[in-house]
Amino acid sequence: MATCKGAGHEEITQALRAVVAGGAAFGAGVAEQVLLRLTGQVKPQTAFPQLSRRELEVLALLARGAGNQEIARQLWLSAKTVRNHVSNIVGKLGVSDRFEAIVLARDAGLGRDERQ
């Protein structure tokens, strides 16, 4: 039996038994991320690695309830640039609108703290 991404024969056997019994099998990296999310310890950078630093700043402000004009003022950007960032965020997160992006951001802990 071949191994999968560094998993040994015994580890694969245990995973298969768990799945057959109705359980789930995760690698160490996935399990760690699941535990961090469940305990609320996910950092925004971990939660949204596909976003640029500026997009994370915009998303954090959105999560705090700021509108485009306020975000533009705070980040010294034009309103059009903020709209572009919001559009990019929506696309990269695979959500249908800014409100779904805000929900994801708040679930990940953005918008709760003024220092973000």
C-alpha cells in the first residue's frame, strides 16, 4: 500500500477504520486549523491568506461597520479604490456580496478590536 503525503501504513489504516466507522480523518495541519477555528483563535491572516494586507485592512473596517467613504478617509484612499478593494475581497472570498464578506470577517474575529 502506498503512503499519502508522508502518512505511514499504520496511520492510513487507522484513518480508514475511522472513516468506515462514521468518523473523519484529518492530517495534523488540518486538525490544527479546525481546532483554532473552533476555539476562536484563528488570526485574520490565517483565515484569509488570499487577501493582501490592504484588503485585510479594508475588510476589518467593513467588519466594524465602516462605509466606503469612511474607509477611504481612514486609509487615505479614493472611494473608487475602496470599491475596487471590496470587489476584490468579495471575489477572493467567493461570497456574493459585501455583507457575506462581513459575516466571514466577524466569524474570524475581525471588527471586534479597534487595533486591527
